[in-house]
Amino acid sequence: MKRKKTLVVSAVTSIAIASLLIGFSDSNTQAQPAKKEDPYELSPEVQQAYQQLNQHEAIQRGLAFIKDDHDQTIQDQITITEIPAPPFKEEERAKYYMSRLQELGLADVQQDEEGNVFGTIKGVGNGPTLYVSAHLDTVFPEGTDTKVKEKDGKLYAPGIGDDGRGLASLLSVVRAFKESGVQPVGDIILGGNVGEEGLGDLRGMKYFFSKHPEVDGFISMDGLGASEITYLATGSHRYEITYKGPGGHSFNSFGSPSATHAMGRAIADIADLKTPSDPKTTFTVGTVEGGTSVNAIAEEAKMLVDMRSNDEEELLKLEKKVLAIVKEAAQKENKRWNSDEMKVDIKQVGDRPAASQPKDATIIQSAWASTSSIEQEPKLKDPSSTDANYPMSLGIPSLTLGQGGKGGGAHTVDEWFDPTDAYLGPQRTYMTILGLVGVKDVFQPLLEKRQ
């Protein structure tokens, strides 16, 4: 269905959508300098939907509940964070989270074969299906102390924000639906997914979407703040590169090819690669290991290589160059010692697709309008790598929304979270969900069914 866009909304507005309809003119106010950024446009359909949302008593009751639910949400955040969820070992946290979804009365609560847990708020009409999720896993290895400590009003613990905050916020959103009595038109699947971090390679998303073709849109509850909207996906390809040779004594076997020398040749040539700044395209050799002793010719050496780009074509170009260098390094090491014993094993361990969608897509307009409706300043964020990458690459409208509060030290043991006004995050997600799936007897869904 084609939608005309007629109302121009300033990219710096922070007032409710209802206010947008009466404009910003003031005869007693001096004209302001023109903004550098292009104004953002909302379609008449989105304007009308959010005007109705902002005036509906039950929906406002849900927003008020989320604010009042702040302390419970913080306690949930602490409880969830203290349950370890190392990469590929999310079972304990998943079991707990599934029990919480069951307690809240979601329909069809289940855990799939990959480890994702989720349930459904059933819609009352033949509307679209929206999937909303926060990731269960953290980047921290088994044995990391995840006990939450409080100091000067801030919470400190590995994973307290990423994504303990998202998981807790999702529970608050579910409670808001129960307390408000709002009935969505479309179905809402809500839960926690595995495999977002590191070498998890979005395995939770890939599995879920392979089994749920009925899903028409996706929201990832990840990150902090309540103003930015992540709608573009940075892709990444990751490889484990292993060089293998004969090895030997550093003196007696001198003249044999060395796995660490071959790897060193590859690293040096990779480091000299040139990549575009627009679209931003990057690379790094993240970890290296190998050899057995200072006086031994290395028999094996291994490195992990990460390549990223905001454009899939540029990512593939970079990948081709890096893999050519990796193979050539083994050949150079063999040639240096007149040998054919140096081999290289190339294993892809990560494939997060780059993807994009128009910034005026309905799902993004809904997030923009929702941000304004809670009196925050909407901003379209630069591309990032999140769970939304995969469904977006499938052509499914997808975005990532921060869940309020402030923080720092993500992916370190010193991670911290400031819960001041953090309720704004789940409030925005709640409003975005409602706009997309529609509300019975209020308005029809903005999100279109794909099938």
C-alpha cells in the first residue's frame, strides 16, 4: 500500500506527536538558522495513529504503569545479570527467563532447539506478526563474577546493560500489556534469544527466522538511551586461520617453514590493506596464538580475523583480498625455505550480513513517532551490528531500540548502568509495538503483512 508523506517533522523535535499537528510558528520568536540535516517526514497514517495512541486512556495507563514499574524492572535487571550466560552457555538464564514469561501469562511459551525462549500476546484480528526480543548471552567467559554492586546510584556488573537491561525492559513491557488491558490487533512474539555476542554469529536469529516465516517485523531491545534508532546494519565476516607446518628444533631443523612466520607474513600484508571510509569498512587480526617454545620452529599458529562494512559488496571485496593474502603467506613461507610443507586451513566462524532499509520505512517512522511521544529527541543512529542484521537482510522491517538509562564499559568487567529515568526505554518500545501491530477499536496496524 503506497502512503503519501505530507507533514515534515523537525529532526530535533522532542514533543509529543499531538503537538506536531499544530506546527511550530510563533510570531514573537526570531527565525532560527536552518538545520543542516534533512527534516524527517511522517506519513499522515503514522501521524493519525500516534495522535490516537497519545489520546487513548488505556494506552496512557500502560505508559504510567511502566514508569511506576521502574523499581521492579531494575530488580529484574539485577537478578537476570547475576545469572551467568557465557557464549554458547545460556541455558541457566534461558530457563529462568522462560519461567518469567510463563508467570506473566504469555501464550505458547516455549524454548526452541537453538535455545531461544519466547511466548506470544495473541492479537484479536488478522494483523501482522511482530517479533520483539532481547539477547540472553553475554561476551563474558564462564567463571566471570557477575554479582551486581551499587555505588553512588549506579549499578556495576559485567552485562548489566548489555543486555540485562533489554531483558528486564521486555518483562516490563509485557506487564504493561497486562495492566493496561490494551488488545493488539496483530500477534506479538516476545522473548530472549541466544547467540548475539561474539562467535555466537546471530545463531538465535538465524534459527528463529528459519522456523517463523510468518513474522512481518522485528524489534531488538538492546543498548541504552531512549532517543536513538538503529535501522542500518553493519555486516561482519570472521575467519579462523590456522597455519600448519613440520615444526622442529630451532637450530637442528633450521630451514623448515614456520607456522608463526607464515602467519606473520599474512598479518603484515593484511595490515597494509586500504579500505574505504564511506561506506566504512574495517579489519583487524583480533587474536593470535601458536608455537610451543622459544627454541622451536612453530608447527601450528592460529589467528582470528574480523572484517566489517556497512555495505555487503565492500565487505565481500575486502574478504576476497584478505583470503588471498592468507593463502599467499603460506606460499611465501614455503618458497623462502624451498618447501611445500606449510599448509593453511581457512574456516569461516562468523557471517553477519550488512543490510539497509529506507529511513522512511513504516517501522522507523513508528519508532520516531514513539520517541517523540515520550518527549525525547529522535535520532537516526549510524549503522551497527545487532540482532536486527539478520532479519533486515531478509527484507523484514527491523530495528534496534535502546532501553533507557546511561552506561559505559560495555564488554568489560567494569560495565556500569545509571538507571535515572530508564523507564523511558520500555515506554518507547511499548509505543512502537502498539503502532506497528495496531490496537482494537483504536486503529489498524501500521506494519504490513508480508504474506
